[in-house]
Amino acid sequence: MDYELLTNVMRSAALEAGEAIMQVYAAADFEVRAKSDDSPVTAADEAADAIISAALRAAFPDVALVTEEQAASHKLRATTFLIVDPLDGTKEFVQRRGDFTVNIAYVVDGVALRGIVYAPARNRLFYTDASGQSVEETGPFAQDHVGQLRPIAVSEPDNAALMVVASKSHRDQATDDYIAKYQIRDMTSAGSSLKFCLVATGEADLYPRLGRTMEWDTAAGHAVLTGAGGLVVRFDDHQPLTYGKPGFDNPFFIAAAPGVVLEPA
């Protein structure tokens, strides 16, 4: 893989998709439909998916592509693939809360090696560069010009005073019970894959997820966190979270800075 080309293509596709998403977001009203699993979908999801899929297939025609909005792709089995959630956090989008993202990742042998997370309503853009280091680019963003880049890195946490980030839309008692095992300084909530990015920048130390997710929800954020020195492990045994699983379902997981002493499940 030409990682410089991959970074450029993912960045350009994410920005273009973000523009399409924000056009729908700015509209006075938009239709929300239910998919077969009862999750919501909008014209923004579909427009972003079309933009990203076209860009990735043109640049990397021989690499398998898995995307949330194309059900046929969920049956693919490959060790190397691109995986996309064109609009992660559709519930946040529908409720106009702003915490939605464009996620694109590249997976090899179970590992999310590269990824990009773009939050157009928050004006935040995170991605792995050609070397695998994670950066945050500051806007305004242009497809033909890369703005100022800031390398990002996880915190050196104080286990007696941790900062925790948890889901806005999927918080439950099991999550609260697990968080209660830690000594917490403060807690914040965020939607979509932004939670990975807050750990990657050191704005949070720990993100536990005790709920259903799919690989397209997590791969891009996982790659960004890894490139910032962080880790994502299974909740049950603290082994690395891997990709390419049948059906692309994830187990529960924990994302953290390596200095966090993880409590058992």
C-alpha cells in the first residue's frame, strides 16, 4: 500500500463527504428512514457513502471495501480491506447534536493500520499520516491544501484521578458500574468515534464501551488512537480488539491510554 496516497485519498473523500453531510444537516427538515435493523438512515448517510466509495474504488480497485450502507459488503471475507462508516452517529445527526463523524480505515491482518475521523459540525479532523503517526489538522479545511498539523498523543494518566469519556446515546447501568471501579476526576460524554479521538489527544484517559458496535464504527478511531500511542482491547480478556471478524460485529471493548491500570470485567 502507498500510505501517502492512502492518506490523501481518505482525507479528500472525508472532507467531500463532510460537505455533503452538512448540506443535509443545514436543511430545515430531512427524511429519516429505518433500516432493516431499525437503525436510522438519512440522505446524508447515502450521499457520503457514494462519495467515499467512488473515491476508494477508483484509487484502490483491488482492495476489498466494506461499508455500513452497502449490505452486500457485510458478507465479504478478506484479510486486507478498507472499512467505512460514512456517517457515524446518525442519532446525533438527527437530533442535531453535532457529534457525528465520517470514518474511513484500512485494515491488514486484523489490525486497523490507518484511519481518518472527521467531525464536520465540530470542525475537527484527525487522521494517521503516511508514517502511521496520528495528527489533528486545524481548519478551515480544503481538499487541495493540507492545513496546519499537530501531532497528537495520549495522556500520562493519574490513576487516582482519571478523565473518562462515555457514549451520549448508549450509556447504561453496566457502563456506569464499570466506570465506578476507577477513581475518576471527571467524566464527559461524546457521540460517535469522537470518543476515541478524545483519548488520542489526551483530553480523556479512558473510554469503555459495553454495548453493541460494528467494526465500521470503531476501526478509524482505533487507528487514530493507536497512532497516538493508545490501545483498544476486548472488555472480557483485555486482548487487542481485532478486525475482519465474521459479520463485522465487535465485542465490548475498552479504549485507553497505556498508563491506565485496567480493571477486570
